[in-house]
Amino acid sequence: MVLANAYHLYLRPGDMMVRALGGLHAFTRWNGPMLTDSGGFQVFSLARLRTVGEEGIEFRSHIDGSLHQYTPESVMRIERNIGADVIMQLDELIQGQSDVAAARSAMERSLRWLRRCAVEFDRISEEGREPIPPLATPVGAPALMYDIVAPAQALLPIVQGGTHADLRRASIAGILDSGDWIGVAIGGLSVGETKADTYAMLEVCDPEIPRTVPRYLMGVGFPDDLIEGVRRGMDLFDCVAPTRMGRDGTAFTPDGKLQIRQSSHRTDLRPLVEGCGCPCCAQYDRAYLRHLFASDEMLGKRLLALHNVTFLIDLMRDARVALQKGTFDAWSSQWLARYRAG
Ligand SMILES: [Zn+2]
């Protein structure tokens, strides 16, 4: 599944423009599943001068300072225009170690916003999306696709509650009470709290969510974080780590992280990871990759990003096989021991 950011697409080129150009799948030529986050995380991390109230969030664009308002309803319209398969509710984010009062207030508001998202989501399903203003296209260009009915999409709720077990349980109870969801996301983790706190919260959430519902742990992570998440009942993950680390010259390997810029790789003719089938490892050796980084060539950044994404996909495939064979506990302990020893 490919994740796109509603905040970025809303500001540039605009959600209506993405839809006018055929929707996210046609626009990006990706026929696999796609997800958009609500943009809430980017508003909290990138936008300037944001004001949060019961109605929604007012903020200034990080690009040109223009003023915008996100409400649960407007975010649903934006995400339905963009057209990903899975779309996320707008929620209120807080710092990782917020006190119980702040965490409770944001969790309860996120539940109220979820209900407003669901009402608007259903309205769009019934009434279709708002009309798109006609776009001027050059003579001879392919016709733009204008659709009338909203595409099939699933709305996912997000569990909040900071690092407070009671709030996490209350959040899940409120979510299960307010709809029949095809998946449940867990948000507000991996935002500055300790790993022990993250794991403790996953252990609180795991038994509260029905076994039949996929659990999506947002913003996580690194290879060992994925394995620790799967051990605690998580199914889906997303993170910038594989591509961001790759651009920075860091490759994931079964023996931990490898920094390709190190001089020890200068005459190393081995691939990053023996047996890896990614476009990087199938063709290039460490000496050449190190040279690309030393020369600041774009190709090196792309190859390491491709390797890291492939590494995580392969890792999850191996985890699924181990789960199906009933050997996951032993397999994952062994995997983590080797990764952490590296
Ligand atoms: Zn590779």
C-alpha cells in the first residue's frame, strides 16, 4: 500500500486538481492500494500559527503562509477528492508525554471528530462528490476523467489517549461504539515517548480490538519496531524511515543498520545484503554505492531507498510465513537478536 499525504496534496496541486486529473491512482500510475492520512500530523508538525478548536484546526500553509481551515467535514471532502482506497479521520494530536488531562481532552475530541467524519463520509457516498470546475486542456491532450459517484473508499478511525492505558481503552470503546470499521489505526505513538511506553500501550490496545479487524500502527517504523509491533498484534505500519534513511546513506540489513559512506566499504565488492532481490543488491556492490554517496549522485539515494523498502516488505513476508507456520515467537526472537547484535 502506498501512503500519500492529504495535507501536501491539498496545498499542491490541490485535491480538486488531483481528482480532475483522474484521482490519485491514475495521477501517480500506481494500481495497487493507496491510503491518505488526514493531514492532521503535517498540520501539527509543519504548518504555522495553528489554532485548534472544537470546530477544527486553522493554520497557515508552510509554503506561502496562506490561511486554511481543516474540519472533520472538509478533510473528508479532501480525502474523497484525492481518491485513495483507505482514508483516515481527522484527529487531534498532542505531545508524546502529555499529562492525563490534555490526553483525555484530545482523545475525546478525536472521538467527536470521528463521528462528524463518518456522517460526512456517508453523505458523500449517497450524494456523490461536489462538481469539479472544468479544466482547460491543450488541443490533442487525452480527455480528463470526471466521475459522478464517489469511489469505493474505507474510513479508518484512530485510537488516541497518549501513554495512559485507561484513555486508550476508552478511545477503543468509543470507536467500536460509533461504527462498523474495517480497520482500526493506533495513533499518537512514536512521538517522543519511550519505547517501553509504546510497547505498553500496544499491549493495552491488542486485546481491546476484535481479532478480525486489522490494526494499523501509524508512524512506525524501523525493522525492529515492525517486529515488536507484530509481536503485539499489529498488522499495518507506515514510516518515512526506509526512504529517508536510504537518502541519508543508511541501509537496513539483517545485522542492523549499515552506513554506506564509511571508508570500510571503499573496496567492498559485496552487495548491501547477500541474497536480497532488490534492484540495488541485484546489480551493484558496496564500493560503487559508497562512490555514489561520496560524489553526491542521486542514483545512490534512490538505490538505497529501493533496498530499504524491499527489505521491509521481505521482512513482513517472512513474518507472515512464520505466523502461518506457528513459529513466529522463535523466529522473531532470533531475528531481533541478530539485528540488535549487528
Ligand atoms: Zn537490497
